[in-house]
Amino acid sequence: MKSAEPSPVSIARANRQRLAREEGVRAMADVEKSAAAVRKNMERLRALREAKEAQEASALPAVTVIPKKKRKKAVAKMAANHA
């Protein structure tokens, strides 16, 4: 027959389990709080970087790249004449 009162071992086990659950909840809350702080900092840094890039892009004059003409034939003739 089981007694109505729990044994000291079962009381201790239940207490350890309760403490472990409470600690787990606190740990998860800490992890989520830390992750939220990291995301907030990343957003702040991204905004700063994008603002800096926009400022640098507007400060530079528009540079158009003009492709150079190919001169393979002239270079080949000059090489043949020097050889």
C-alpha cells in the first residue's frame, strides 16, 4: 500500500524538477532577451552603414566608364616590325 504522504526522496525529486523548470524558463528568457538585443544592434548598424553608403554615393560625381577601343591589329603589326 502506498502512503498518503510522499516520501522525502520524492519530495526532493519534485523540488529539483521544479527548480530545473524555473531555471529553464529564466534561461530561455535570457537567451531571447539577448537575441533581441543583437537584432536591434544589427538594425542600428545596418541603418548607419546604409546612410554612410548613400552619403558617399551622393558625394562622388557620376563617373561614366568609356570603353577603350581594341587595338589588336596595330599592336600585332608593331610586334612583327620589331621582330
